[in-house]
Amino acid sequence: MHVELDHLVVGARSLEEGAAWCEATFGIVPGPGGQHPLMGTHNRLLRLQGGDAFAQAYLEIIAIDPAAAPPGRARWFGLDTPPVQAALARGPQLLHWVARSSALAEQHRRLADAGHDTGRVLAAERATPAGLLRWRIVVADDGLPRCAGALPTLIEWAGAHPTDSVPDSGLQLQALAVRGLPNVAAEVLQPAGIQRPQDAGPVLCARFLSPRGPVILSSPFMV
């Protein structure tokens, strides 16, 4: 039972700021996304190219939706927290990675048995022009990713996947390095195509080839 990269999460103070950053950084206008009523957020998407290692992967630009009702709980990816908000004040940031699982309940249980309480399994959905997307996702009550974002959020899709209706963007993900992923979690998840440097540095480091040339995004959090 291995997991694969589903998507990279880039947080922004607003979706407009995130879209402008994307065009300036990659030379690509992000595609449409939608609203997340469960969390009071909204997003825009870029489909990633990357061969077998990153098949069905995409980049998500996400922000708190000012038009949405308060969710009544902490939003995912730490968007409500002072450290993340301080980081986003400097511009959009690579915050996290989400791993696609076909055995979410089993891997969630095994992580908990190994001492990694990653949160609750929630059901979520959002409307798209191509139809309703539905998924299950593990989110902690405090909204914070574990291990400063090294331990991925697990997701399991029910039917359609966002990349089914998102065109190729011309953005290629060449490598994803994750620092600080505990060995026991790596044994449970067996993430495909992920590098695990053992030196100090940013928790996440993603290397892209874009229309503007090579681009490296790093997490604002260090190990």
C-alpha cells in the first residue's frame, strides 16, 4: 500500500494574490477551481506533468474565501494560524503536500498505532462545471499538518479526480523533496517518487520546469 503525490498546496492571503503570483512565477495563468463549503476556502488549480512518479498530480493555490460563512472549525493546512498567516504576509508559500491513497482508513489507523494522530477522516465535496467532486480527507481538529508539513495529508477520491477536467498547464514537476518525514510514517505510507534528504533545510522543496524556466519552491518551515 503506497501513496502517491496528489497535489501540492500553495497558500495565499487571497486567491487574486495567488493567481498573480502564479503568473509571475511560472508564466502560467492558473485554471479555475472552486469553493470548499466545509472549510470556508476556495482554490485555483494547475495540472502538473511529471511522468509516472507524479501522474494525476496538480498544484493547488488556496486561500480563505472572504465570501464564505465561517466554517466553525479550524481550516485545513493551518491557514488560520499566526505562523502561516505571517508566512503568507511575505507572499504565497508552499505549505504542504497531499498524498493520494486507495486504503485511507487502513493507513490512517496504522499511523495512529505508530503514534501519529493525524486527525479525523472527513467527507468533503465541491461543485465543478464537470460535476461534483467528492473525497475523504484526514484533517486534524486544529487544522495543522503534522511534522511541520512533512507528514502528508491523506486523501481518497470517490470517482472523478480534479485532473480529469483540468488541461495540461505546461508546468512540469521534476522533483519533490520532503525533510522530517518520520521513518515509521514512511514505512506505512511508502510514498512514491519522493526524495527524503537527511540534512537540515526546508521541510518541502519542489523543483519545476516552467515556461519561465526552472523554478524552486520551498516551504517556509525548516527542519
